[in-house]
Amino acid sequence: MRNLLKKLLNFYIKSSIHVALAVLALAKISLLSTAADQEYTLLIFIFFSALSAYNFIKFFPLFKSQKFSFSTALIPLLTLIAFLISGAVIFLLPSLVVAFALLGGFLVLGYAVPFQSTLSNWRSKKGWKMYLVVLSWLCLTVGVPLASAELFEAALFFKLALVQGIYIFVAILPFEIGDLNSDAATLQTLPKTLGVKRVKILGILLLLFGSVIAVLSFGFASPFVKSSLITFFILGLSLWRSNKNQSAFFARFWVEGIPILWCILIYYF
């Protein structure tokens, strides 16, 4: 039974179900800030889009080589099903939602696929990896939810994008630190260029800045701000504890799951 549970947990994380739920939680946080129609249709689209996009990024070399076995075919099959569901649901969504979704899809392609044979993908460009991830997440977690409302609120979009963008950026840092031993030397991540300690300090300062922006934008008494302050504190502690020899589950399960807690806290407050 213990081995079965471990295998199920590994599949849950490796298949990107966990990260898709995290994206869904951030999108739900944005939806709670605006009056939007077709909420359940939208959430279905966001979840399956995130699932298919992240599996495409992670397993693109496998798709390209077409070297499938029984043990590796299940996740590509899940990815295909998720892509077909999101592709069918997108026709039920407003045009502005589709525009944000297509922009996010373009960023995902740039992250994973070389556009010129003589060049690597955007992910391997110096300093681009984190920004591509942040922008692609924001398309789904802020752009798509707010675009589904009858009236798109540009001011609210920029406020939420700034707060969530800071969160996403800092949440990537424990992954970057944990991957120090495995990342290619040409991949100039922040921990490699600044050092682990400076990256941690940078992350904490950004979280403090994001907390101030949240309070000034939404008011200290709002459920969004109360939950954000707790969430940012937890993320700060997680970042400070991260190291290059951390457990494989530390970032990919615990840190990745913080947005789910954030969403729950908003309902609590």
C-alpha cells in the first residue's frame, strides 16, 4: 500500500496535475476579484490548458523523439486529452480570453521549441527562463480570468498581475536553487549569477514589496490582502530553507502547492 501511494504521488506530481491545480488556484483568486460569467467553463479551460502546457514543456524531447514505452505513454496520453478538452472549451469563451490564452500558448512554444535551427529555444537564452514562466502563468492566472468579465478592468489587471507576478517570480527561486546541480552551465539562472544567499535576500525583498503593493491596492482589511500576507510569509520561509540538496518533493510539492493554500485562505477570511 505504501509503495502504491508513493507511485500515485509521483504520478500526481510528474503529470503536472499538482502544478495545474496551483495555476487554477491563482486564477480563482483573480476571479474572486471581479464579476465574471462562465466561471466553471473558464476554470475547466484553465486547468486543462495548464496541464497540457506544462507537460508539453517537460516532455517535448520525448514527443519529438517518439520514443514511447508503456511506462512513459500515460502522461503523453493525459496531455493529449487535456489539450483536446481545452481546445474544445476555448470556443465557448470570449474573444479577449482567447487572445490571452493564445499569448500564453505562444510563450509556452517559445519556452520549449526552437524557432530557428541555428538557435536554441528561448528558455536557454540568458535570463529569459523565469520571465517566460512568469508571463505564461500570468496569462492564465490573471489575464484569462479578468478577460472573462463583461468589462475588462485594466487597473485591476495591473494590480493583480504585479502582486501575482512577484509571487510567481519568487516561487520559482526554490526550484532554481534546487536545480543548481543539474542545470546546464549555459543556463544562466539567478542562483548561478547572483549566488544562493543573494537570491534569497532578493526574494524576501520582493515579497515585502509585493505585500506593500497589495495593501496599498486592495486595503489591509480585504480577504485578498490578509491571505496574501500569510501566503507571502510562508513562501519567504520556504525560500529561506531551500538549498541545492533539498528533497525532490520540497519545491515540486510543498512550494508548488502554496497557491492552493492561498485560495483556501481567501475563503476563510
